Amino acid sequence: MNRRDFLKVAGLGVAASALAACAEPAPAAGNAAAEDLPVLDWQMATSWSTGLDILFGATQKFAERVKALTGGKFTITPRAGGELAKATEVLDVVSSGAVPIGHTASYYYIGKSWVMAFGTSLPFGLTASQQNAWLYNGGGLELLQEFYAKKFNVIQFPAGNTSTQMGGWFRKEINTLADLQGLKMRIPGLGGQVMSALGVQVQNIPGGEIFQALETGAIDAAEWVGPYDDEKLGLHKATGFYYFPGWWEPGPSLELQINLDEWNKLPALYQEAIKAASYEANVAMAAHYDAVNGEALERLLAGGVKLSAYSDEIMRAAQEKAFELYDAKSVEDAEFKAIYEKWMEFRARIQKWSFTNEFALLKFMAG
């Protein structure tokens, strides 16, 4: 496959298997166009500790693919949260141009705009496959990129998804809405807004600080991702009660954020390499989590963790409150409303299809 054909395919967001087959580094020797490409070395700010091998590992794999796709000329070095920026300030340093590229969860930044939640997940929103459908084929990515460019001078691409998350760790059983009152919980994004409306005292702290906060009693509960990562952070050692489902994150995307000025300086080949590598990272992360979470959950249960479903009372109240908040925000925030209305239209269509087909099959098999 020649370079022109590769660029055409990569721009369409080809599947990871196709990328692996066609994306060997192009030899620089004897290739005038390749010889003219610049040698670049970027530092990447991330929100993840190096111990989280799937989250941080996704950034490393992304960087490896970009380097391979550019014949070794474009090097990106991921750095752990706290090295180049605080875990919840990656967008800030990328937007300012202090760091050219970052990897983070957009809903860490809803304090700047609630629109940021759409880049990750909304409570009672889209599953991982539905989220990808909205971003890649439902107009979501175009809407978000237009917003990011105008608001932050940033261009972003989906570059990871954890699949449906768990409902968090608690130091005591949570059965009713009354049990939530005054509870101190680490939970970011609009899930935190919903929990706050239900009486929870919400905090947003980096993943690496959750265990200590639970162990010392600074917080009473916390959510992170799912069994595999939660076990790595040792959250089960500071609590005993594990809840599901993570209704606030049914299919949360993580994203690559690039300063728009730096992006515009890149050769077209480098831009296409980033697009292709981010697409691959997006698909690979969800597959990785889905492959390892089941075994991790079995280990946690064998160790004495008590697993429980949220009560119908809590689930119904949370869903009702979530959509009350969305509707209220739409009245006061035109930017949120513009995307929310399109998101809701897509959500209604794809959930009708999912319930008709996939969910019906899963329900039957589970029964």
C-alpha cells in the first residue's frame, strides 16, 4: 500500500487489525517525501498513574503507533499525572500551549462547561458501543471538535473507553436514599452533580489519592473504573461494599487533546497518524477492560468483598434527577442545549435498536 492509499484509509478511521497490517514504518532512505518530514519530540500530559497499566498503557501504545506510522520521526512521550500537570488540569496546560498534547477524561472539566461531559459520559447515557456510534457516525465528534476549537483552542479525538463502570466502593451498605445523605464520595462529572442533588457531599480527587482518602476516613465512598483498576488501587482494602451498575458512566470515553496551533503545524501524515493511532487506542482499551474485569471481580469476591446492586429506589431517583438537571441546564446554557438536543435524539434511536436486539438477547441469556 502506498502512502496516498494509507492516508486515505487512515483518515476514515480503519479498524485496528487493518492498521496493524498496513502501517509498518516507511523507510526514510530513498524516499524524498519522508526525508522532508520533521523530527518531532512531544511530551504528553496525562491524568493517569503509571501503575494503571491499561489507562497509562493506552497512552504508551498510542505513542508507539504514532512513531511507527511516521517512520520513527514523530516521538510522543506520555508522562504520569502530576509530572507535567495535575491529573485534573491536563486540558488547562494543553489549551494554554504549555504542553502540546494530553490524555484525560473530559468530564473532569465540567466546571468550565457542562458540554465537557459529552466527551466522556452522561449518567444514564450511552454504552461504549453506543458512544462510539454517536462520536464516529452520529455527528458527536464534529460537534465536540467545533466546541473545543472555539472554547479552548484544542482539537480532541476519542482514545479509550473503559466500558460500563462499576457503581463504587462504600464503607457501609447503601440501600435507600436516606443512606446517601451527608455521605462524602469521590465522584467526578455529571454523576457527581446527580449525587450532590441526592444529598451526597461530592469530591473530585485523582485516582492515586483515593485509597488514602478512604483509609483515613476523609471520604466515605469512591468510584474509579471497575474491578481490574479498583483492585490495583487497593480500594477493597479500605472498604467492604461494592455496588453496580455505574449508572453515571455507562460507556465513558477518554480522549486525546491537542493544542490546535500545534496541530495545525503538523504535516498531514503526522495528523493522519494521530487519528489512526487514537482510533486504535479507543477500540483496544475497551477490549482490554472487558477481557480482564470478570476475573478481577472473582478475585475480589473471593477475598470477601460484598457485591450489591443499587436499589430500585436509588436508581429511579438518580435517573429522574439526572434528566431534571439536563433540562434545567438546557434552559440556561445555549451551548449545552445545542449538543444535548442532538445527543438525546441519537440516544432515543440507538437505545430503541439496542433494546430490540442486543439487550433482548443478553436478558434472555442471563435468565
